[in-house]
Amino acid sequence: MKSRKILLKKSLLYLILDKPDFNKLSFDGVGIIQLRDKVSAKSRVLSSAVKLARRLSKTKTLFIINDYIDVALLSGSDGVHLGQDDLSLKQARKLLGKDKIIGISCHNLRQALKAQKEGADYIGIGPIYPTATKPEYKAIGLRVLRQLKDKIRIPYFAIGSIHEGNVKEITAAGAGRIAVCRAILKANNPGRAARQLFKKVKENHLKVK
């Protein structure tokens, strides 16, 4: 069985996967993969989750389900990621148990402190820059990352239009971990993009620690 909490601590690159055809994707350097499919029928999401869970079960990559706790349980994933308007962390923990990983999307320091206090395993903080993935959310900029630096002790991943060109300023603001979607999935060579991103964030992560 994976040592989930240890792998989480070591994870620097988080991929949000909304692409149904993932069979040919290479996940080199990706510590966490989140399946986020809010369009497909729940049965199809579960089918994709089972396939991914099976593929990742013997790797060191953690597998997280976005929102759907029932899919997380049925697929054998490593945990679930919740938004501010989803089931509470306390309720999710009761259903999932203490060994599963629970991550929370946060948009400011107050939410991040609350998530940490309530027992979240990690935080996704953003969107740092305006993003087409979630256009309804206002970009929070680098200021919030600087606020989190000395106050949040659990792993937190900066998210929101992050790519190889802005990793340095993200880490300079205090975030040694990043979460991406299009930077990998929309690349001409997703595998190479993942490896380059991982290398970039690893180099700068050492400066943050």
C-alpha cells in the first residue's frame, strides 16, 4: 500500500486531468493526479476513475478525485479534492476515513488557515493568475502566496494559469509546489512538458524550503 502522506509531502507537481483519453499520457514527475470531470455522467467518471486507479496503484503518483466522494470510495483512489461549497471536510473525513487524503481549494489566507485547522492534508491556493479553466474566480495574485509562507504548515499547491515561464516568480513568493492543467495537457508533447515543469519547480522548491 502507498504511504500516502509521505508521497504527498514529496509531491511538487500536481496535474488536474480533465482529458478523457489519458491512456497515452506520460506522468513523469507528476506527484498527484486529480480527475476532474464535471461534464460526463457519473457512471463514466467512475469508469475512468477505476482505470486510472488501476494504472497508478503500483506507482508513486497519488490519485485524487475532484468533488465526488462516492467515486473516490468506489474507485479505490487515494483521496478527494473539495471546493469551498462542497461537503465539509469533517463530513468527508467521516466517510473516507483517516488514511485517505483530503485537499481543499482555497482563495485566501482565512480559508487556508481554516482548512489547515480542520485537518486538510493539503491546499490548492488560487487562482494566482486569470484562468480560462475557472473564469468565474478572480485572480488572487502573488500576495496571498506571501501571506501563506510562514503560516501554512501543510503542503499547498499554487494553481491558476501556471506554466514554465512563471514558476520562478511563484516559488519566489513562497510556494514550492504547483498544480497545472493546460500547461501539460495542451502541450505538443505532454510527457516532455511534465518533465520540464517538474525540473523547474524542483530547482526552485529547494530555495523555498
